[in-house]
Amino acid sequence: MKKKLIALIPVFLAAVATIIYWVNKPIKVIDVHQNYFTAQILVNDLPLSSSAKIDWWIKNSKPLLDKYHLNDKDIYIFAWGNGYQEEGKADRLCFADVAPPRNCIDKNILMSVSKTRSGKTEYRIDDEIWLQEPGQQPLQIK
């Protein structure tokens, strides 16, 4: 029994280390594309939970908005996935500012961020909708 317990300790420690790495993994912005109304941000990954995704956006939105001049746009954050690919027959989003044929990505939207007419920030993640009033915490409404 004691030998089995000692043998499980490295497995347990490896699992804990993997979880810690996954939770604290840095998010890398790969590329940004935009048109007059929308912006598409391509990232390597986002945190797992919806609240962690929103927290990431709140902490990183100002530098991203300033660097890429994204103010007053609806923002869609896509998973980089397999990178730029040919359009093919798959349902992909293609960018005019990238030379074809490898100018498309798989449509894997991780979250979207937009402003409502009343000035609230709306976050859409999977089937969830979160609203945030200026100076307040985001609240899940759906």
C-alpha cells in the first residue's frame, strides 16, 4: 500500500503542475484584422472559464485598443488554431489584408466584445451573454 502511494505522488504532482501551467498560460495575440465596423483578434488560446476570459479582456483591452486603434468596433476573438489556411470547402473566415491562398482561419470564435447603445459592454461567450456597466463588475444575463 505504501509503495502504491509513493508511486502516485509523482503522478499527482505532474497533474498539479499541468493545471497550474494551464491556468497561468500566457495568452499570445497572433494577429489583428479590422474593417470599418469590426475587428478580429487572433489568439493562441483564452482561459477556460467565461469569467476568466472576461477578466483577460478587461486587463488587456486598453493596450490592445490603443495599439491597434480598435475603438468603437465590435471585437471578435478567434482561436488561432491551425493558423492561416486555404479557404477550401470548410467554413472559414478569410482576410482581404492577407495574401491568398493561405488567408483564412477556421471560424472558432472564443468570445465577442461590443458596446450597447446605453454604453454597457456586452460579452458573448459560447451561449452566454454578460453585461458590464461602466465601473461595475460583469453580470451574466443568459
